Amino acid sequence: MAATTITEPIVQVTGLRRVYGSGDAAVRALDGVSFEVSPGELVAVVGRSGSGKTTLLNLVGGLDALQEGTITVAGRDVGGLDEAGLDALRRDVVGFVFQSFGLVPTLSASENVGIPLRLRGVPVEEREERVALLLELVGLSGHAAQRPGEMSGGQQQRVAIARALASSPRLLIADEPTGQLDSETGLAVMALLRGIVEAEGMTILVATHDPTLVALADRVLHLQDGQLTQHVAS
Amino acid sequence: MSAVLAPARPRVAAPPRPRRLAVRTAQLVTGAVVLAALWHVHLDWTGLRELPGDVVHYLRLMFAHPDWSKLPYALQQTWVSVQMAWLGALLGVVVSTVLGIPAAQGVGPLWLRLPLRAVFAVIRAVPEVIIAIVILTVTGLTPFTGALALAIGGIGTHAKWTYETIEAVPGGTAEAVRAAGGTLLETARWGLWPEAAPELLSLALYRFELNVRTSAILGLIGVGGVGDLLTGYTQYRQWDAVGVLIVVVVVVTMAIDAVSGALRRRITKGARARVVDGTE
């Protein structure tokens, strides 16, 4: 498991509240959530569907607008960032992995992995080198030219993980990364994430409601109806 | 003997009867409008009896002994119509794509989407012939006027198809590109365009097919092409030449439809796709 003696947290969340809608139709997705994540930790956020996991991850990654509370990621105050600042945060600091993979079906695996590098303006040769390295890391060296439709769900999710790692993010946010996979493939994907934490020293915040996958996490945050109910070290 | 009472069945409220008043009123109003229209156009019902005979008569004039000497000129003018259609499609598709993408929800902001969509709706309401009549005062009676009318007239529907195609792209890909730090333009370029491009290319070819048909109609107002020729021959009652023109128009249009349809299938379904459902 990751070291726990790191001083400065990479993620600091304080008094986070998020409400969707207004009046009688208002839904309190998050209600006073506070926690910290240290560098090199793999933290699992668990809870039933609708408990606020995705909202929490989207807010931490700057994909959703902050209403109340503070979020600091790698020293950057997320609430104080404008649109360009949020783009830069997602481009340079945070990597995302989604349940539905989000791969471009008309592009090959290597082209999909290379998208964040194109956004950063990385030269072609350097980009190709990095993409090859990432595909090797996720065990898909022989599938570089395949399109998502020609790959299994587990392979597609590994391509998505390679894409999320392309810009060497300090924080990887994974929202139900095994949600569309069978239990064996899901466990393999989680083991891959665990391996990345240990090999690269990366921090991972992963939402899941699969209890078998939680065992691989350093810490577990339990969300229920938008509130943090338990805070457990594995 | 003790009596066993069956549990009381819960009373279930019957579903409300559908209200038919609005439907009946609409039917009556529609019927009244149709009758009023028939009354005002003064239809000569007696002429209907002679119609089949007249049709056969004119078909004989056109196709019994077609004047094949007119074939080269007919082909030449059909080619002018095809060029008009092609140029109109090219201009119209380029403008529609540029304006249609920001009109899509999730790409352009509301203040831009709404006026763009209003402009497309206004253009859709004006037929190409009317557009041609308006712009020929500037550009004159030339095939370019026809191409320009096709381009402008096509923007209304083609831009609508464009933003609808963009909106139909599953959101996951665009979200992933945005999550990778993509700006609005980069998200459109990498998250939406690769998925929408095949469908948009297919629609561009379909626009060309539609323009080939419409270009013949535009010829009727004198902008050149096969429609122009058809008007001339009809006015001078050269039915044997009209027959040749109709044959050329039908064959060329069907050939273009077949080639374009095959290309569209290949683009949207892949090289090995075959027609099995008969919808294409």
C-alpha cells in the first residue's frame, strides 16, 4: 500500500455542497463533504447510485461548477479558476477515466491515446513514442491499430486508462471504471490502476459500488445521500 | 361451517376516456378547408374524363418517334444542370457545415444557436425558384444563378441536418476530450467531428442528388441547363425532342442516384456493407 507520511495533500475538499434544480425540485447531490487525499494514494469513493459519487468526482476534476465549499487540487483553487484555467487543470494535472470509455470509434487505439498529447501540442515523434509506451504499460502493444469496435470492453477501458495517463497527470479520476465490465475483467482493470499507483506514484480517486474492488484501495470514502458517512483505511 | 370470505377486490378507477372533441373539430375544419379550396379553384370535373386519353396522346407524341438527333445537345445541357447541382451542393454544404456546427446544442452558446436556427428556418420556408428569381436581378440568367440559388436554398435544410447529426453523437466521447483539457473547439474537433464526419459526408452526397433534381426545375425560369431546354421545346411543341429530354433526365438522375447511394452506403456502413433490408 502507498506511503501515508506525505505532508501536503494533493486534493483538499472542504464543506462541499452541490444542489441541482431549485425550489421543491431541488436535489442536494452533495451536502457538506470534506476530505483530503495524499499523493500516491488510491482512494475509493463508494456508495449507491445517486449517492453523489459522480458529482464529487466531476467537481474535483473541474468538470462541474462549484457552488459552495472549496476544492484545492495540486495547490490550485478549483473554484477560483476561469474556463481557461479549468482547461489547463484538466490538461496538465488531472486525468479522467469514464465508465463508458469515451473512445472515438473512428480512431485507432493509438490515435485515441494520442488525443491529450495533440491537445498539448506534443510533436509527432515524441507523441508516437509516448503512445507506444502507454499501450505497452496497459498491455495493448499489439492492438495499436485496432479501433474500439474491434476490441473487448476490458481492452477499451485499458485504452481509456492509457489515454488518461498520456499527459502524465498527478491525479487520476476514475468514475465507475469497471461498471461495464465483468467481475474478472473489472478486477484486472483495478489491479492495473493499483500497479500504476505503485509504479508511477500517481494519486487515484476512483468511484465504484463494487465491494470486491474496494479491497485494492488505500482508503475508502462512503457517500450516502450526498454526505460522507464513513472514512475507512483499508 | 365457517364462511370463507374472499378478500375485497380493490376498486380500480377506469382510465379516462380519450377526449375526442378536439380531434372531431380538427377533422371538420380540415374537411371544410378542402371543400372551400375545391370550390374556389373552379375545377372542371368534365375534363377529368378526357385526361387519360390526353395523357396517352402526349406520351405517343413524345415517345413514339423520339428525335434522337437532339441527344448530344440534351446531354450537354444535362451536364450543365449537373454542374449547377454540384457547385450548389459544394457551396451550400461548406456554408451549412460552418454555420450548422455552432448551432448544435453542446457546441454553440444559446445566444448564437437561436438566431442561427431562426435563419435556417426562414431559408427553409423559401423555395429555390423564388431565391433564383430574386438573385437573378443581380447575377443574370446564367447557370451560376442556379448554383447560387441551390446553395442558398440548401442551407436551410442542410444546416439543420448538420446540427442534428452533431447532436446525435453520443456524449461520452466529447466529455472525454473535454476532460482531457480540450477547449470548445478542440472538443468539437476531436470529440464530435470524427463521429459525425461520415454521416455529414453522406448527407453532402444526398444534397447533390437533391440538387440534380431541383436544377432541372430551376432551368424552367431560364438559368440554363436541361430545364431551360425543356421549356423551349415544350413552348414550340417539339414533343419528339421533349421525349428525348425526359429519357435523358430520368436515366442521368437514376444513374447519379445509384452511384451516390452506393457511395453513401460505403461511407456510413463500411466497404463490405451490402443492401439487405431494401431501404437504400
